Amino acid sequence: MAFSPLIVLISAFGAVLGIVWGAMPGLSPAMALALLLGLTYSLGTPYAIAFLLSVLISATFGGAISAILINIPGTPDSVPTQWSGHPLAKRGQGGLALGTAITSCMLGNWAGILLLICTVPIILFIALKFHSWEMALLFIWAVALCGTLGSEESPLKGWISGWFGLLIALVGMEGIFGYERFTFGIPQLQQGISFLPVLMGLFGLTEIFVTLSEPSPYVIPEKVGRVLPPLKLIIKYWKSILRSSLVGLYIGVLPAAGPTMAAYISYSLGERFTKKKFSEGDLEGVICSEVAGNAEIGGALLPTMILGIPGSGGTAIFLASITLHGIITGPMIDFEHPGLLHFIYGCLILANFTMYLLAFALIKPSVKLFSLPRELLLPAITVILVISSYVERFEIFDIYLMFGFGLLGFIMRKTGFPIAPMTVGVILGDMLDVNLRRAMVVFEKETIWQILSRPIGTILIMIVILTFISTIYRKKEKPKEAR
């Protein structure tokens, strides 16, 4: 079904949007998915999945276009690509750097797809051992990891953001006994705060506020030169491709890690292994960054689909999308939705091919989009945000929420509080609450020692504690030269 003509057309359309979107500075893949989330609500589930996966993969590459050509990273994970690729562009090799980035993205995506296909049965077997108590601890661990998600200098800010997201998810009628929580007599809050206007505000409107407050003029290049890299050039760097694939896969499997971390780590390891200074301009630096950042997508989808814990901001919004279509991810996904995982494999393979083919054709038209005046671009984005926030429940109150969370996100960005942990809290909050309260009902008559006798739960408790301790310890022991 993933290779049916209509799905292929939808995937190609998503690839075009993703590449163009990622090429525009400041418009991240997560923001693209957030904007398009409401528009896919009326689509059938298979079409929405194929479209969003294609956008996710293509937008991840699109950030390399502005990073290499105009020294402005389109996405956070394209910053290492900017370091090594822009000096090449200044030497007249911008087209070759972009072609290498496209090929690296394809190779990284293949690594992630193969991991997803080969390890899902094993992970499913282990995940079926998880019950309500273990799942609640798993979600708590995901919030604990928020200490390093976008705020390495201040883990406390990441944790505050994550726990505040959990608080937002608790608003409304609780899921077991039907009591109201944090509604303050407001009728619209009785049905809870939908994560759609939250995502629209945090990822969309916040970016608009930041762009308006910090203008950054740039020069548009007229020519990019040769684009398609020779095969022998790619084969020459096979060691870096393999190493970066493994880094991206490992970082992707870690809940809430993200492609930015994968790209930075792979770039740093590449310089150590090759003894090169990539920032002087080197295609191998582009390969290390792009392969790891794209291999992370397949790795991140693994905990997203099997454990219900998003591995990155983009997969968090993809999780929100399939939740809107009635799909609850977790250990039972292959039994409750048979064939869904195989369909996702097919969509990933299709999206990888469409991205690779269309990227070469869309590089030059994408560059021309940088000339669009902000007076046209930003109002158009705002209209899409308003429509996307309104279409789920058709309530004006959700539009007010979107603007409120947009202002909140802007304040958080200016004060150094990361937005990604709050998104994790909003997405996971309801599932954490239901699983924890269900576990409390099940263990109502048992002692604490009986609860601790469950080996998986006890191990997860230790992991959560060690995560908090190790994050604080790493922050204190950070070398002076790194600072």
C-alpha cells in the first residue's frame, strides 16, 4: 500500500514542502510538522503518515541548503554542516557540498530504516514485559532526560520546562474517575488543553516572534555550481559514513535526544578520528553531520512507536499526529494495529527515494525563496497557524491558547528555557497520569517491598535516579576549555 500511486504522489508533495521549508532559515522540521498537523487531520490515516514522514525526512535535509549557501542554518542540526560546508561554498564548491549533503542524508536514512526493521521484533518482545507501573516510570525517565534536551548549560531549566508540560496535560477531566482538574471554572478547559494549539504556539508563533525581534539580513547566491557528487568521492569516506550512522542510530534510540545531538557528536568524533579541522571547509565534515542527523530519524522512531516515547521534537509531533488519528503507540501496537509498522517501513523507504530525487531538482528554486519579503512570508505562516489550531475542535478558545503559548514560548526562548521538553511533557502527560494512577489502584493493597520486587520497575527507578544525578554531575564537571 505504501507504494500505491496516490501515496507516492502524497509523499512527493511532502518532500517538496519539506525541502522548501527546511531551506528557509529558522523554520525547523518540527515547526513544519506542527503547522501541517492540523491540515492532515481530515486525511485518512495512511495518507497522513506518508505525508508527515516525507516532510520530516526532507525538511531535515533542507536545513543544509541555507547552512551551506548563506551561512545561516535552516535547522539546529545543520549547524555542523554550516561549519564545514559554507567555507566550501565561498570557494565555489557550494553545489558539490549540497550534493554531498543530499547523498549523505539518503545513506543516513537507510541506516535508520534498517535498524527499525531489524530490531522491532526484539524490542517488542522486551516491551511486552512492561505494565502500568513500568510504563509510568518510563515516562518519568523521559522527563528526566529533559535536563539535557536543549539546555545543556542548565539542566534545571529543561526539567522545569518538562514538568510544566506535564502540568498542562493534566488540565481537564482526569481519565479514570472523571474529576475536573485545574479548570478554574472555565467551561472550555473541562475537555482539557489540546496539544495542537500548544504545538502551534510553541513551535510556530514563537519562531515568528523571534524572527521579528532579531532580523538577520543575508545575501542570496545566484549560482551554486555542480551538484551531483562522483561516486568515488562518497566511497572514499566510507569509514565516516559507517561511524556517523552508528552514532545517529544510538542517539536516536535514546528518548528525547534528537538529531542536533547526533550531528554535533558525529562532527566532533569525525574531527578526532580524521585529525582534520572541518571548519576550514571539508566534505567529510558535511558527511559526518548529515549522515548522523538523518540516521537519527529511524532510531528515534523506534522508541516512538514501540514505547510511546518520542526520540526527538519531530517524532514527538509525528506521535501527536497519529494520536489524532486514533493510534496509540506502545508495546501492543503490532497487535492493535497489525500491518501499521510495515506500512511505516514502506513510507520511510518511499520518502527516502523521493527526497533524494527531488532534492537535486529543487535546490535552485529553493534558493530563490530566500528573496521573499517578510511582509508576505510571516503573515501567511500566521494564517496557517490560526487555521491549524482551529480545525481540531472548531473553537475560538484554541486560537487564544495558541497565541498564549506563542508568547510563552517567546519568553522561554529569551530566558533560556528550552521548548522541546515542554512538548515532551504535553505529549506524554496524559499517558503518564493514567498509567501511574492505574498502577496505584492495582498496588493499593501491596507493600512497598512487593512493588520493588518487580525487577523491571526497580531497574527503571535506578535509571531515573542515575539520570538526574549524572546530568547534574556532568554539568558540574564540564571542562573549562569546553566552556
